[in-house]
Amino acid sequence: MARKMYQVIVRGKFAPLDDEQRAALLAKADEHDVFRAKFTEEGTVTYERSLLAFTFRCVVPATEEEKEAAVIGRAETLAAAAVRKLGADYRDLKSVSTDLENIKIRRRAD
């Protein structure tokens, strides 16, 4: 069965945070800086110290038959779990995906 790979970016907002959640997220903020973001199957969460929104990046393997909506659904499930693991909740998820087969690499002419 042929496999495809998608890069998915899930953006969302943190649900209202209490003081304890804010303190915990701020204590880990340097570990979740945008410069540490990677597209992996586990995914990475990044957020700013304002604690308003977050971004989750991941790679989702799929079969040829799977629809993009199913891929996005799996990515959003991963994002929700990652945010909950940080001790917070989420709202307003919006996602975009890219089929890696559709990326064209332009080589520079020498």
C-alpha cells in the first residue's frame, strides 16, 4: 500500500488559563520557542509568552486513499493531546496541510 506524507500546521488559542497554568506554561516557554519547532510525527508545540495562541507542527503519514480531512483530524487530535500534556486546554483550532509530494524544489542555476 502506497504511503503519503503530509506536513500539517495546527493553530489554536489557549482556553482561559488560571494562574497556576500560566506559571507552568511560562516556566516552559523557552522549550517551546518557535526556533525549536520541527515537523515530526510526534509534533512540536510552540507559543509566545503572551499565552494567547499556540502552533503545532507535525508530519502525518497517510495511505493514498485517505482524504486530507482525515489527515487534518489526526493532526488536530495530536495537537489537542500535546496542549493538554502542557496542562492547558485549547479552542479555535485551524489547520492547513501540505502533501509533501506536491512540493517543488527549485534549484539555483549556477
